Amino acid sequence: MPPLILALLIGIVAGMRTMTAPMAIAWAAYAGWLPLGGTWLGWMGWWGTPWIFTLLAIGEYVADKLPTTPSRKSPPGFIGRLVSGAMCGAAIGLAASAMAFTISAALLGAVIGTLGGYAARMALCRAFGADLPAALVEDLAAIGIAAVTVTSL
């Protein structure tokens, strides 16, 4: 898959679940699928980084289900998703020598994932009559898209 498509997809993941995107990128870097060694994002491939992002992602999956969790569309949440997407897009771009383009694609993806993910979740909430099943579907979608993306690197 072309790097711009991969960056767009990982950005969508970041928009849906902020920590899932860097978790996937860190595992890909650690596994050697994404050559980041010797770059400013080389730390993504260190042995502990994927585990840290995995714990953060699990924490986000749990926190997302709490009624007190703020909206993903509020400025702090939205900005966090943009930063996550941009960092992951940069990682893909470093490996493909197209960083400016992949960052842009990942930022667009993060906006799509944030707003589209919200709209899809609300539609699923109405269909299921409850938020929890909709949130779990969104978790699985984010994990699935991330897995497809990093295995296509």
C-alpha cells in the first residue's frame, strides 16, 4: 500500500483511539517492519516503547467507557488525536522519505477518524440502544485498521 494511504489510515486510527495508533507504530518499529533506527523517532522501536503504548491504549479503552470522559471533539482531546496522528504519519514518512506528505495525510485522517468515528459511534448507540456495544465496536475497528496498516508497511 502507498505510504500516503497508510498515513491516512493510521491517522484515522489516531482519531478513533489516540493511543492505538502509536501503539501499532511502536510494535511495527520494534518488529523491524518500520525502520526508524537512527532517526528522531528511533525511540519508537526501543524494547519498552510498545509495552508503554499498549498500557496507555488499554487505559484509553477503559477510560473511554466512563461517563465522565470528555468528548473527543473538545480541544484537548482533538489536539491529542492530531498530535498522535502527525507523529505516526511522520514515522511512516521517515521510512518512505515523504514525511511532509504523510504528516498531512495523517492529520487529515485524524480529523476524519475523530469526527467520523464520533458520528459512527452515535449511530451505533442509537442502533444498539446503549453506548458500551458501540464503543467496543469502535475499539475493534481501530485495532483492526491499525493492524492492517502496520502489516502493510
